[in-house]
Amino acid sequence: MNREETQNGDSFKVSSSLGERQIIEIIRDHLDIMPNMPVPFGDDVSAINIGEGKLLVLKTDMLVGKTDVPPSMSLWQAARKAVVMTVSDFASKGAKPQVGLISLGLPKNTNEGDIEEIAEGLNEGAREYNTYLVGGDTNEASDLIIAVSLVGIADGPPLMLRNGAKAGDIVAVTGSFGQTTAGLRILLEDLEVTQDLRDVLVRSVFVPRAKLDEGIALRNSKAATASIDSSDGLAWSLHEIAEKSNVGFFIDKLPISDEVKRVAQLNRVDAVELALYGGEEYELVVTVNPKLWVKAVKAVEAAGGSLFPIGKATKNNRLELSVDYGKREIEKRGWEHFKSN
């Protein structure tokens, strides 16, 4: 860490050579790791055994104004998003959050109307997923900070972790990709789009949805072998499962929405890049036992969602994408705090 002086006193600045994941690894290397952790350090959630076959599942996530709130996003939308992105991590494990705590960092110029809007957004996000917010903390900060911590109790089938994929498993997702990346570029770069495209893609940024019912259905079906939340991008999510499970992936049906293809054509940008290397889509990326594929599809559909096959897990450690002109490497990149713009 580099230390720099400011007019207000001493502050710390993270070196630009560090990324969020390296910072987490450094911190983990200095922690005493709890024995017999039911969820490995670094998965989407944490958990502890509380007896009688039950797990206490925990997750905390943080929304910061500068990095997580794009232009024109309301405080209501930002507060709701802070809850949704935490719920999405529960969804990827097939666990239901029951209660939550909120920590707010608020700039000095925050007024009563702003606080009411934040509170309403927080409540909306929690109640959408039948969860209650039961307490928290507030403090003064130089930027808007909304930290959400959720807790739930899981029993029954094991949680869907990142490390269970096997060669031959079907790779699947709960939706298409690229919408939020395209939406963000519309907001930040003023891409050329029609009004109908703008409405759809910007809404995907402002009003995301976690796939909680789908995740719980998949876990109960016992068909999924590995699962991750896609908030850091499809490519990064695939690499995470591949590394944790020691497999590779061959993707031959990249799930790009029609809206993203239209934006790419209008602005001469690569639709594949938009779909692979964006983030904040909050879809589930899963691997499924091929013998249980039909069961998995029926379970997700009964929960009101969809499950789309996009490829297969392989014995090698390569991640490849089939495109019109041949094969293309899926690079390990996506959204990462301290490194991404």
C-alpha cells in the first residue's frame, strides 16, 4: 500500500498494481482459517455448521457511489441494487437469505429526502426476496456506501459450490449476457441506439434481478455440480469454476441477447466482448450432471426461470469459445475493483 498526504490528513491509497482478488488473497494469508469450513474461503458465500445438518450462511457486499452507481441511477435504485447483488450470491449457492443488516456511509450533504429514498430502496430489495432488514449502522463518509450483510439457514442438499464440476458436465446459464455492459456504455459513452434499445438496456443496469428461486430450485434438484454468480462477468465466472474444479470449458452457444447484437452492429463493437467481459448481470453460471439435465431444466422452469445450455466441461484446462471463424480463447478478465475503469 502506498501512503499519500491529503489536505485533510493522512489517507491510504491502494496501489494500482493490486486488484480486488489479490487484496483478498493477501488478507486471507494473514488470517487463521477456521477448521472444517463447509464453504471454502473465496466462494460466493461463507457458512458455519450449527448442528443437526444445518448451515448458517452469511454474505456481505458493499456498494460504493463512485464505482457502483452510474450516471442517472437514483438513490432508490442504488439501494435496491445493493440488496439484490448480495441476494445473488445466495442464489448461486441455492440458499435463501432470511434477515439482513445494513451499514450506511453517508456524505454530509445527504438530506432527509435522500435518506427516505435509500430506505425505501433497501426495503424494496429485501421484500422482493422475502427477506427482512433488522438493523445496522450509519456513519459519515466522503462517498455513498451501502454495505449489506445477509444471513440464512440452509439444510437439506449441500450448497452448490464452485469446485464440483466434472468433465462432461453441461455448462448452463439462467439468461443472456451483454445487456448491462451495453447499458453502461450507453450511459457512459453515449453509444448510438434507438430509444427502445436504450430503455431495455439501461433498465438492466438500473433494475437488476437476482435469480434466487432458480438457484434454490437447482440445489433442490441435486443436478448442479458447480455454481457461481456472474456479477464479475461470464468469462471470469467460467474461469473461477474451471480453476476451482480443475476442468476446462468449450463454449459453443454464447448467450448474447438480440438487443446486444443490435447495439454492436450500430456501433461497430464486438458483441462477444460485451457478452464475455462485462459484469453485474446477476445470472447463474452452473455445471449440470448430463444425466440430470432434464430434471434441472424442469426444476428451473417450475421456479419461473429458464436454463440455457452453452457448452461442456472438458478434461483439459483450456477455456475456448466456438465462433464463426473458428475457436477463440476465453481470457480471464472481467470487472475487478482497483483495476477496472
